[in-house]
Amino acid sequence: MFPVRLQKRACTDESKINEFLVQARTGFLGLTDGDLPYVVPLNFVWWKDTIYFHGASEGRKMDILEQNARCCFTISEEYGSITSPIPAHTDTAYMSVMLFGSVELISDLNEATAAMQHMLDKYVPGYYDTPLARSHLDKYRSSLGSRTAVMRLKPDTITAKENERQEDQMYAPGRRISQDKDRE
């Protein structure tokens, strides 16, 4: 696998990476459709050191996965702009994680239901009075008639990068270079 090129930005703190994966809200599933890239934004949950997501059991994503289950799943969050009196040093505070491996369709209804319950707990915590019923996942059909497919990515490799916020240098509307001249 490719190492992080800018090593000073590499994040190897597993607890920080796990915390980021638990709280981040959108991931991007990168697939290869023949010789074309195909990237899909998804809701996901990080549970048991695995990325879980769902989607229609039919469509381009499923067709591609049948041909090539290898993927990259990328999560990135931006935390603001870092100012500098030197334009080339203006930067962005962020964290990103890339997970590489193969996507698997979950056939075990208990695991699929548990993964979907974890997603509900993440995106709408406390909204439902009762846990997700296995029968709901088993019987649900979309408006186009497709079933819900629950998938997992148990990563072979994880890389992470970050550029931490520098509170005294974060841009806010109204901040001007004249306030930062002493940092040159």
C-alpha cells in the first residue's frame, strides 16, 4: 500500500482514528468500473473495526461490486482555514482516513439488522421507541422495488492524515493580514 507522502501529516494514533470514524458522517466508496473510477457518497457506521453501509440491492454500485469488490473508502472532514501572512502557507485544518479492502454483501440477517441499528443510533439517536426488527429489513422494498443490501468493508489497510487546528491562526470573517504581521 502507498504510505502517506507527507509524513508530518500522518496520523497513527489508533484511538484518534477510531474516534474520527465513529463520529464522521459521510464516506466515499471508491470503486473501479472497468477502467473508470466510480465514487459514491454514503452514510456509514464504524463498528467492530469494520465499515458498514447499505444501499439498493440493484444498480450500478452492485453491478461493479459483482465484477470487482476491491475498494477504497474515504472519509474526510474540514475544520477551517489556517491563515498565514505568507500566502503559500495558508492551509486547511482537516482529518482524513482511507480504508482499503474488499466489500462483502452481508447475508446473515442478524448481522445486517445489527449494522442497520447501529446506523440508526448514529444518525437518529433516540428517535425510535423500539429496536429495528429483522422483519423490517427482510421485507422492505424501495419505491423502485429493490431490497436493501447491507455491506461491510473489513479493511486490509488504513491510512490517516491530519492537519490540526491552530486556534490562534484560524480564519474567521473580518480577520485581516494586518493582525498577523508579527507572525512573518
